[in-house]
Amino acid sequence: MTGIHTHKLALICQGIFFIATASFAQHSGTWEEHIQQLTQTTKHLEEGHVHTVAELDALCQSVISQPVDIESNTPYHHAVYLFAEALTYRGYLVQSSNMCWDGIRRSEMAGDPEYVMFFQLLLVKVHLDYKQPDSARWYLAKLDKLMHKAKNPKISYVYLTTKADLATLENRLYEALHMYSEALDYFEMEQDTFNASMVGTSMADLYYSLGDYQQAIQMLEKYNKYCEEKQHIPSLLNNYINLGVYHSYVDAYDKALNYNIKGLALARKVNDSLNIARLFSNMGNVKRKSGQYSSSLLYQDSALLVCEHIRIPYGIFLNHVNRAELYLDQKMWDQSFNFLQKSMQMTDFYQQPTLQVEVHKLLSRTYEGLGDYRNAFKYSQLQKIVQDSLDKIQSEERLRQLESIYEQEKLNRELAQFKDKAIQSTMKNRLMIFVLVCALLISMIILYRTQGRRRLDALHQRLLQEEKERLELTVRSKDSELLSQALHQASIREMADTLKTELFRLGVVGSKKQKDDIDALIREIESRTEGDQWNEFETRFAQVHEEFYSILKKMSPDLNPSELKICGLLRLNMSSKEIALLTQRTVATIDNNRSTIRKKLNLPSDTNLSSYLLTI
């Protein structure tokens, strides 16, 4: 998600702007005045003014209480949508959700399907901000059934960016980048600067996550100009923070500090304590990297004071890590070790592998400075183990995402070709129907009804055949998804086994405490790799091949559940080696199971088992 979606309700405090009218529902003015009031409030939200929850709740309730006026529906829906959108970007998610539901209700009553879709898309963004991907996916599936009603192409591309937001949340970064790029081309072509800037900043975040800092800087500086022109404070503040971080990664410390100073001025203007703490911390890191250690310590002190004042444990944890690195750069080993000890107590709680890598790296350097080479080597090895596992996961995830994009594009091409053929076939069918109708009339006159029936039967069979081909194409696509999921689960299990083996090797040569710690880590890995992954796979398989298991059980009631599972995997054309990896058995065991299944199904020796199961 982009930075403009990360403001939380905990940051809402008593503001400098009081929303007029608690009696909006009893207001006797015109619809134009209602719209003007909503527009004015939206503008203040975009400019960064802070409001109390009570004020916003009162205005939302007054909007909900307004009657539906069919003649004034479109301008009013537009004003409510912009208001809800501004609430979302400022982090007032509860109020935004209420406005979305009211907008959907009004749009449905007024018979306005396009605004129904716009409000539903905004509701998806609210769920994404709440980190609820399942709910977001459910609403997107609902929207997918309505998209054919959209007359405005903009809705399709807003829908595409929302799908990209979901992909980003689920760490499918390359898929997200592909979708954002397509949407950005459209918004730039239409000169829609607002949506183009939103998509551009999202793409900059993705480039940063993928390690392409120069591209992230170029993209964000380009699209930040719109926010500066419009003085869209929430987006502008987030962009300044990100630009400061991006420039620090390419050692452009002066530019990084300049953007941090701009961000700090905005954060103080709107009394955003969380971002004030972030900016102090970022400025301290910039000063540390440029060798200005005294200034760095002052900024870190300021960041710590703010975090303690607004009670942000995660901010305090990061501050300890930053201080440890600051002292480490000055070769003040004891001070660095003290803060790293505090950090280690919180690392396990947050369960973030990237932070574990950073803390282990700093501990290794600190122990080396203290002359404790044994512990330096230990934490260097732990850093390597976690980093290697992260690199492997990221590499596999990148390959999977690229493969998914390729397969999706391939499927889209096949579907496009199929649709073209279907259109041509439909035109031919219509012509044929017309001919048949004429023939039927003639046949009724000359008493050739039999011939007419035969032609109608032939037409019916052709239509059935085309429908069968379409269903087969759908099943093949879903089979490909199931196979990809099975192989992905197998690779995760293999990686976990490798990691456990390496940890066990380290535990054998270590002390008893180290062995106990490693045993605990192995148990944690085992608990995290166990679960109901197979049940989820079997459920999805049954949805695609509804009668597969029931037919097998009728054919051979002696088949046990384990053999039925293997039949399902063979149905996906998986090899014995792949099945053994997924089910944690040996290849020889799987081959024996295949022989048993053949006997129970009474298959001749010259019949291929996998080919036979594909026919069921």
C-alpha cells in the first residue's frame, strides 16, 4: 500500500478546525448548500487539518440521515465519494467505511451502478488499510461480476490499481508492479493527474522494496510535484519521508536531510506525533551515515522522547537498534552491546526476519570489537542462516510471480483468441439459425419436418461442444493453479527441513544454552510449517474436480485416504519425486503406492495410471 493509506486512528487529536453544523440533518437549505459543505470539509481534510472523532462522526451521521433525492443524486454521490476518499487517506477508516456503505445504499436506490462500484472499490481500500486481505479479496470478487456494467473505463483502471494494492499487501510485488504500470499508462493518457500521482507513488514504494532506489527516487520526485501543487498534506508528508529514506540509501545525505526537514515542518504543522518521531529517527540515521555522531545522538534522543510520550513500543525498539549502530560506528562496544541486549528482548516478539538479520549482524560486529570471537562467529552464522532463507524465499517468490504473470498473459491471449472465435462462431450460428428458421418454414409447407429437426439437433450439438471446450479450458487453468500451489508448498517444506538440519548441526557443536536456543528455534520452525495446508489444497482440488473422489471410491471402495490423495496429485501430472517431496515420503514408497492403486483399480499393465486418472 502507498504511504497515504498508513495514517492510524490513534493519531487523531483535538484539531484546529471545527466542522460546522451538528444539525446538518435538520438543515433546511438546498442540495447545493449540502454539497458545498461536504466539499469544504473534504478540502480541509486534504490540507491536513486535524478533526476529532466526535466531529467527524456527527457529520457522517448527518450525511447518512439525508433523504435520497433522485434528481440530485449524481452531484451528491460525487461529493460524498470525495469526502469518503479523503477520510480514507487521512486514516479515519471507521468513518470512511460508514460513508461507503451509505454511498452504496444511495447509489443502488438511485439506480447508479457506476457509483456503486466506486464506493465498493473504496471500501476495499479500507479493508486493505485494516490489513484484511481476505475481506478485500471477497469484495473484489463481487466487483468482478459487475465490471461489465461499467460504461466509464476509469472504473476498470481504478479496479486494477485496487487489485495491485492487494497484491502488494500479499507481497506479490512483481504482479503489483505489472498492474500499476498498466493503470499508470491509462491515467497519464487521460491526463488524470490525481490518480496518476497516487499510482506513481505506489510504484515508487514497490521499486524501493525491490531495491531499485534510483528508480524509486525518479518516480516519486516526478509524481510528488502534483501533491506540492495541490498541497495535499497527508500524501506530501509521506512522500517527503520516503524521499528522505530513498536518498539516504544512495548516499545523497544533503538531499535526504532536506526532505526530512520539509517533512518535519509539515508534521509539526498538523501535530502528527508519530511522523515527527519517524523524521527525528531518520535524520539521526542520516547524520550517523555522514559521520556527524553528536548531531545523530541528539536526533535519536528527540525520537525516543516522542515515542515514549505517545507510547509506541516498536518505535522504542527501532531507536535502540539505531543507537546501537551509532555507538558501533564510534567503536563504543559496551554502549552498543547494552542497546543490542535491549533490542534482542524485543526481536522475538516482533518476528521480523529482516530485523533479526540486522540485529544479528550488529551483535556479530560488537562481539568482534569486544574480542569475543566465538560469539561473533555464532551471530554471524545466525545472520547468514536467516539471510539465506530470506534470499531463497524471495528468489522463489519472484520466480513464481514472474511465472504467474507469464501464465496470466498467456491465458489472456488464449481467452482473447477464444472470444474472437466465439464471436465468429456466434455470427455463423445466428446466420445458420436464420437459414434453419427459413428452412423450417419451408419444411412445414412441404412437410419436411424431419430434416428441420435434424438441423436443429446438429446446431444444439455444436453449441454443446463449444461449451464443453470452454469448460475444459477453465479446468486446465485451475489445474495449473493447483499444481503451482502444491509445488510451492513442497518448496516451503523443503526449505524448512534444510533450515532445521543446518540449525541442528550448529546445535551439536555449541554450548548447552545455545543448543537449547536452537532446539526452541527448530520447534518454532516445525510449528510454523505444520498446519492445514493439505486440507486447503484438497478443498480447492475438490472444487475444481467435484466428482473425482466420489467416482474413485465407487470404482474401488478399498482405496484408503492416503491413496486417494496420491490419485489427486497424479491427476495433476505430478511425478513420484514431486509427490514424495510434498507428502514427506520416499520415492520408493510412492512407487509402491502407485502399484497398489493400479491393483485396486484393476488396471492392465500397459495402461498408464496418470493418463487413466486424467480421464475421470
